[in-house]
Amino acid sequence: MRHKNTSIIYLIICFAMLLIPSAGLFIGGREDSAENSRRADKPSVLTEDKHLNMSYLPQAGTWFEENFAWRQELVSVNSKLMSHAGVSADDGVILGKDGWLYYRDSLDDYQGTNLLSDRALYDIARTAKMTQDYCSYLDISYIFMVVPNKASVYPEYMPYYLAHRESEDSNRIRLRRMMESENVSYMDAGDVLEPEAETRRTEDGKGRGALPFLYHRTDSHWTNEGAAMCADELLSRVRVPHRSYKDADYEIRKDFVGDLERMLYPALSRPEDQVYYNPEPSFEYVGEVESNFDYYINTVGTSGGGSLVMYRDSFANALLPFLAENFDNGYFSRGIPENVTFDTGMYNADCVIMEHAERNLPDTSRTVPVLQSLPSDVVIGDEGLRRTDADITMSEEEANPYYTRIEGVFSGEIEPGVRILADTGDGALYEAMPRHLEDNREGFVMYLPADSYPADGSAPEPDVYLLGA
């Protein structure tokens, strides 16, 4: 009898524990305002037109998964338990050694798999060259910077079961060669970070630095110190007088919570060290800014360094202050496509910086900026120029309605080094920006003023030519 009663009590306890998340929906669990905006809305049995909602059950399941009470606490506990078994509870996070966390989107680069084709990398380099030429035409300095993945700088903390392929065939190394071939003003931030990381390894700790590492253990990005070092080199390359933080005073606060830490342990996140310089970078935000991850940010500096337009990703969150203080005006955009023609005029740019993370290079090959096409020095009859067919569409550019977007797709492969030009009938050839499509086909995009080349069908489709091997 005692055994039977014990079993019943055990079942009641288990059943009660299973009901806690559901019951909490009615009595109220702890909320997280930062996460609420991403949660699914509670579904309705009926649709707006009063018909039965046939997707109610899967929608209700999703709603419950994202809204049950004490969700973050339970998710955090589950992640902790799984981590002790060496398993990540979040598919986007890799559990490394010694408490290091890595972003799974960088795994292809680490293992040398699913690499971009030479043509896709050429597309990035050639588009960068065309952007640089456009900026040069307007007397604007330009630089394209790639920031290495955390696993590229600190591969030793990746888990042992993930094979590391160190190869000259990586996207970042091959892109460097393409950029050099195209004479693009280019910076690989790894040239700054990797030697410094190696120095700190050999000095058995932080050595001359503020912290032992230039990337956070529990975040996918660099520390303020790593960002400051790269800002110093970046500003030197675009010849902007600036304050260097190499020997600046600083303090270390244990107040930084990594993005990967928050993904795994939203209610049990532990802060790690961050570097803060004294005095801190001197600039002001224009308008209301929630964080440096906002899509569009305007800043005012005090150095008299002209006007900066920067296109960036999340690595520039820490980089922004070290750049903003050295320009009278700064405009930092995460918008896609990069609206170069509009932004350089709107903000009277003296400098354009394009920053891309190594892990984002595949996306970079598939997008092109909104950039007015300029007449080429190539003319019909030049050696190596040949006519080709392409499926062409013309439309008004949403990001800049003053321009017509002319987009083409080729049926066959295009070799690296081959340029794409178009004859619009005005006596000049315009070079188009190459674009690598998601289905591995090749295409192009070009922009012409809408007042002279409208998208309403009154302008003829351009003739397309290839130039090169």
C-alpha cells in the first residue's frame, strides 16, 4: 500500500510540474519586454472573414512555445543541463572549449565547406571597384573592410569534433586576391587582429593589452579593444586625422553580456569583461537611438573631419564610437541595398566605408548597392567585346525612385574576370554591377536616371555585352 501511495504522489508531482508553464499563462509569469516584440500573437479559431482557421492548432502550438510562463527560466535551465553533456540547446550556437561560444553561421568558413565560387568573389570585388570609381568621381574616399569570424582568429577554442581546414582557398583569402587585382582600397581586419592575437598567446595572457582576447568568449563579436585597434588602422588608411587608443587609459568592467550567452541562457546570462576608455569617444547621437544596432544612425563629432557614410553590419556596433568622434557628421546604415548615390549626396560625404563580416560574404555576393551607372571607356568594336543574351527586367527602384533598376539574368555561366556592359542607345556603354544569384546563376544590376531612361516601357531594353576571357 505504501508503494502504491508513493507512486500516486510521484505522478501527481510530475503532472503538476508539467502544468506549471500552462497555468502560468493564466496567473502570469515573468515577462521579458525585449523578447515580447518577437513573440507570436495568440491565434484565433476563426479567420477575419469568419471562416474556420485551419491552421489554428500549429499556430496555437507556436504561440504556446513562445509565450508559456517562466519561459526564459526554463529555457535557461534546459540549456545549462544540455551544456553539461556537451550539447548546445540552440542550433545557432556552438559550444566551444573553456566556456567559449561560437556562431554557427561561421562554420562553413571554419571547415572550408560551401565556399563561394571564384565568380561570386569576383562579383563582390568588381562591384566594390565600381563603387570606388563612383566615389572617386565625386572626390570621396572609399574603403571596403572585411572582419574575420571569431573562429578565424581563435580557432583553438572550437570543439575538437569540428575539423578545421586552414586553407588559402577560404572566401576571405581569395577575396583579398580579387580586391588586389581590381585595385580596390581594401582592408582585411585580420591583418590587425590575427598578429595581435598571436602575440597575446605567446605572452601567456593579455601581455600588453587590456584583456587577454580581442573577441568576447560568449559573443560573436570583437571587444571594444579589438574594435579600437581596427578603427585606428581604418582611419589611417583613409587618411583621416584621429585619436589613437593604443596607449589610452582604460578601465575594465564586468558588465558585458554576449549575444550567444543571451541566446542560450536568457535568464541565467553571466557578464564578462569589457574595456572602456577614459576619456570615452566624444560624439553625440542625432535623434533617438535605442542602440548601436539600429538600422540608421546619425552622429555629430567634434574633430572637424568632414562627413562619413558607412554601410555596416553588427561588428560596427563597437566600431561606431571610434569612427563617429572623428567626423563632423556620421551616417551609419544597415540598410540593404546600400543607397550609395542618394546617401553620398544627402550627407555630402567625404568618406564611404563598407564593412562586411567574413560570415556574411555569401550575402554580399548576392546584393549590389544603388549606384548610378557611369559611362565606360569601352566602346563597341573593342577587342574581346561580344554581344550576349540575358533575361532583362526594368523597374522603378524602391530605395531611390529617381532611378530605373535594370536587372538581367544569364542562362549560362560567366567566367571570373568577365565584365558586363550595356548599350542603352545613347552612344555609350555602361558597366553593370555583377551579381551572384542564390540558384548559382549569374546576373547583373545597373541604375540609370529615371527621367532619361524610364521604367514604364517607353525605353528600349539595353543590348548586353561581355568583355574579357
